Amino acid sequence: MPSVWFYLIALILVATVMWWRQRQTGNAGWVDVFWSWGTGATGLMFLVGGDGHLVPRVLAMLLLLCWSVRLGGHIYLRVRRETHEDGRYAAMREALGGKTQPVFLLFFWGQALLAWLFALTFKVIGEQDEWSLLAVSFGTLLGLLAIAGEGLADRQLNRFKSDPANKGKTCRQGLWYYSRHPNYFFEWLHWISYPLIAMGASFGGWLWLLPLAMFLFLWFVTGIPYTERQAIKTRGDDYRDYQRTTSAFFPRRPSP
């Protein structure tokens, strides 16, 4: 099995190609496709090449493959279909001006590093000898629930946006009635499954940093802040009312 550093170098090279594609298309959304598929492919390599117990390895493979194919495929179709760039990256491009491409290159490399760090999760599971049937079972069920929930949220939003009558309006249907970002919530929930599967593994306790890191990124960095600024920009008072009544992340009944 190649060194872990080999995978980091490979991810950086692929990220550079994706950055070049971004230059040609004017759409930085390709970085999200790269992150989903890059994390999944690298993690699968660690699991396949590991010599740990088969049960946690196979179940982690199942979850990782389902997550990577679904999320990466969803974003890939969105980036190819939409004629405008995601509002987060459009805002970055506008703010950076002439510095856009050098900063975007560093950003793409940063995503390669993050993909590698998240994929190291599966090296831990791939070498896992001790495991708990209860923890692995619960982790697998939680992961499948999270992947299904995120997929449902994405479909509900796509169905809402596809109706021309909803242009300029905020989706309050299905899971979006209980949370302003149910897709982000289920994405975070998905990453809790792997520390559970890894219970008993060497360094398995460190994997609890995964959901913490994902929450911090979604809440403070690349998720909610940019998404909400763009929503207010395009939907104004309708979205401000949605913010007032609906939880930002954890699903609950809306306030009166």
C-alpha cells in the first residue's frame, strides 16, 4: 500500500487540475465535487488496503461509498446544470478581484488537505482489530439514516426550486420546515457514524474530532454564513422571516 503522503500529493495534483478547470469555466463549484469524491476515493483505498477486522472495514466502505457517490453526484449535476456560480464562490470572486485565482488555488489545495485529513479516518478503521458489535451496528444505522436524510433534503429543495412559481421564495417544505439547513445537519450527523464504528481501534478516540470539525466548518466557515448572506441578498425579508422562526441547524418545530 502506498504511503499516506502519496495520497496527499495525488489529491493536491487533482485539486490543481480542478482549479484549472475552474479558470476555464468560471465556476468554482467543482471544488465541492472534488472534495466529496476525493475524500471517498482516498478513504476507500485506506479501507481496501487495511488489514484490520473485516466487519468494520466493510461497513465503513458501504457508508463511505454511499456518501461519496450520492453527494459528489448531486453536486456534479448541479454544477453542470446551473448557468451561474454558487453564491458563496461568486461572493468570494467579487471580494477578491484581481487576487481571485491565486487565492482560489490555495483554497483548492486547502480542500485537498482537508480531504486527506478526513480520509485518514478510514486508515484508522482499516487497521482496526478490536471492535464493538453494538457500536458498529449503531454507527452504520446512523450513517445510513444521515445519508438518506441529506438526500431527501436535497430532493425536496430541488423540487421546490424547479417550480417557476417559487422563484424568489424560501423553501419551507418537508425537512426545510424544521431547519434552515437540514442538508448540513445530516452531513454533520453522517460524520458521527465513523467514531462509533472505530470504537476499540487504536487512535479511534481522535475520530470524535471529525463531527466537531464538520460542525465548525458548516457553522462558521464554508456553510451557513455564506449561504445565508446569499439568501438574504436574493430573498430579502422573506428569508429574514424564515431566520426568525426556523432553527438554523438542529431540526425543531418553528417558532410562532
